[in-house]
Amino acid sequence: MSQRDLFADQRAARAGAAQPLAARMRPRTLEEMVGQVHLLSTDSAIRRLITSGSPVSMILTGPPGSGKTTLAFLVAQHALAHFEALSATSASVRDVRQVINDARSRLEEEDVRTVLFIDEIHRFSKNQQDALLPGVESGWVV
């Protein structure tokens, strides 16, 4: 074990403890999700898509705290994909392009897909949408 790895577990524990309570309490499995039974029952279409490990693009709607971000994270987890999150209200076109470029590199170099969660996507400008489209069409992000 290298000196660099010696304290990795301690650093990870401290970083986890520094997260906000909501992030620490967030469900880590589909079974821990409360509510949304119509979406997550064992025979639902979304549940089958998630557990298949092949994520698809989808639009999730609902009030704050209903589990949209958590569900997107769990989709990425089941697909063994990288999870990226952007807020449409604060992300620039440059931010969108950077995420797309990183996702493309990740897919080409590591064969790891990227699940991109965009909060408040209905607020995306035309320019932001235009920057996102090639990444979605090419399959670099889902």
C-alpha cells in the first residue's frame, strides 16, 4: 500500500460526514426509496429499465423532494455509469460542452457511460439545448 493510499479511507469518511444531511440520508438502493410505488414496483416498466443496466433518456417531473435526483443517481448506479448533475439555471453553454466532452472521453477511454441529470431542464436556453443535443444523439450522455 502506498503512502498516498494509506489515509484514503479516513479522507473518504470525513468527506462523507461533511455532506449535507439530505445527501447523507438519500436512498442508496431502489428498495430504500419511499413512495413512487407506481414507478418503482417490481413489475413497472421504469424498474425493469433501471435494473436492466441500460439507461435511457427520460424526463422526470415532480415537486422538490420527490426523488428525481435520487432516481437518476440510482439509474447511473445500476448501469455502472458515471453520474453528472447540472442545474439549467446556473450551467453555461461552456459547462454543458465540458460535461459532453468529458462523457465522450470517459466512454472512449474507459468504456464508462455517463448519466447526466439536468435539474430545471425546462429553463434551458436554446443555446444550452443546442450544446446538449450532439451528446445525447451520439450516446455520450443519457
